Amino acid sequence: MKKLSQQDKPKLKAVDFFCCSGGVTCGFRKAGITVLGGIDIDDSYKETYEKNNKGAAFIQADIASYQPEQLAADLNIVPNMDDMVFVGCSPCQYYTTMQTDKTKSSGGKLLLEEFKRFVDYFRPGFLFVENVPGLETKAGSPLARFKNYIESLGYVFDDDIVNASDYKVPQNRKRYVLVATRLGKQIKIPIPKNRTQVTVRHAIGHLPEIEAGHKDDGIDKHWTGRLETINLKRIRKTPHDGGTRLAWKDDDDLQLKCYKGKDKTFIDVYSRIFWDLPSPTITTKFYSISNGRFGHPEQDRGLSIKEGAILQSFPANYHFYSNSMVVAARMIGNAVPPKLAQAIAECLLQCYKHYGSIQNQGQSS
């Protein structure tokens, strides 16, 4: 899709529900959309969100008890704003296809229903929803009800499964995406004409070499998790550039009992990522080699916090304010990749410019 020049860009505003550390906000701002604020229940995101996104307010609130009237007052917005985008990228762990315990995440499975309350009250010009592909297919998902409901309000939408790697994100990350508008008869998810993928080497190959357990003194967070002696031996024996745990499956000292005779089970665990491909999906545990293919391509360690942020397509000057590696990784892994969000934002701006010009022609005729 052709990008609009700054002079030609129409003006859109946005509210980022479930904003996390600001992945969507970052991408929207880069595209030229003014993000008024983000809402999240977790106040550990506040400093990172506000310091990286000047002028956007962080509202710490439980969306289940927060009311539309409160949002109207907090951000000085009103219903039926044609130039408004509501973003609803709710926590997705409950609908992930990964085999994880869903007990803790079950409380978030109906957050789309809560988002719907705000859509009903404000009826903004545009909507953007992003989630795991399982949101579309898992039994009990509120997605079908949500789509039927916005149609009843006069919205048209387009939805599909996209891969963030097609949008210059150096990571294979498949996501369900929905864009909607009530301003016209059609809207389409942007499909890049040039799908040249950004590789791990291109994204993080320039960073200085560090060891497992490294922690710098600054805020860039080129930090890595410590490795127990046994895991250090395992990663050292794992071939560079995509090697797997099968390299040491016959070593009785290194092989894990749970994987004996199971060479095709969770093959990515304890494996290295490839230099010349996009990375695997960056999760909240990307710093741990025992939680996926998160070993550095050639250094004997897991990915650093800085590397995870870059692979999520956060800008180099986007800082994550926490002294905890676990918290910083959660901020990164739960985020929407900014470059994916930026592509969606460009689509919405194009759509608004198109329908705005039609409305102006109708008013002048």
C-alpha cells in the first residue's frame, strides 16, 4: 500500500485498549495517528508506556469495571467521532494454540465482550482487533458474537490470519486481525506487495557479544538469563544456526528423561534460532532456552531482553522500565509488534482519507 505523505495525511485519533507496553501505540504514532491514551489493568506498564509515548495517557483500570462515561471524561472524547479508532488487542493466552495451562488466563477470555461495551457507547469511525488465531476457531470464543454485533451497528469489516513477518517484523508471528469502519462500504486488511522478510541476522547481528547472565548498567537491557551448568553444557553442544537438542539426545548426562524416545516432541525446546530466517514467535519467556527455540544462533546463551524487543520490531530507543527480566520480557512478549500496527494504521488513514473525500464531495454537490 502506498504511504501517505505527512502533508496528505488526514488526522485520526485512537484509544489503545489493553495497551500493555505500547506496541500498537508506538506503531500508530509512527504512522501519524494521535493516540490519546492506553488502558491496561497492569500498572507495571505505566512508566514504559508514558515515557516512550509522550502525550499519550496511561489509564490503569480493570476494563470489566471501568465505564464508558469514565473514559469520556478521562480522555475528553464523545460518541460518534468519525476520526476515532478504538484498538482492542486483548490478552490472548486463553485462546492460544500452544499447550499451556489456561487456568490463569481464563479470566481474560471474555475481554472482547467488555471492549464491545465501549464500541456500543462511542461507535468510533474505526476498529482494530488483534489476537491469536485461536480466537477465531476455539469453542466458546466471543468473536462471532462481536462480528455480528458490529455489523448490526453498521460497521463493515475485513478479518484474516496474517503473519507479522510479512510486515517487516523479523519474526514469524501469526495473528488474527480485524479492521472495521462505519464510514463506508468496504475496508481491507493491507497486504504487502513486497514480502521480503527481515532476518534475525539483519535485526540483531550487530549487537555486541555477551555471555549468559549478563546484565548491563543502562536502560537498553541487553540482558540475558543465567544458565545452570547443565544447560550451559547443553547449549554448547547444540550446533550453531538452528541446531536442536537432538545433537545431545544420546548423551545420558545431558538428555532430559521426558524427551527420551521422543525426538519429535517439542523439538524447538533448547534449540537455537536461525540467522537467516525470521525468529520464532517471541513469547513472554523468550529469554529462556527451555521454553522454546530461543537459543542465540551462535553465542552460548538465550536471547537478551534487547534482542527480544528488536525482534518484536520495537525501535532501538524504546526502553522498558523494569529491574526485573521477567517483567520486561512480559512487556515485550505480550505486545503487538509496532511495525504490524503501523501497517494497519496506514490502512486506516488511507480509508479515512478516501471516505472523507467522498463525504466532502457529497456535501458540496
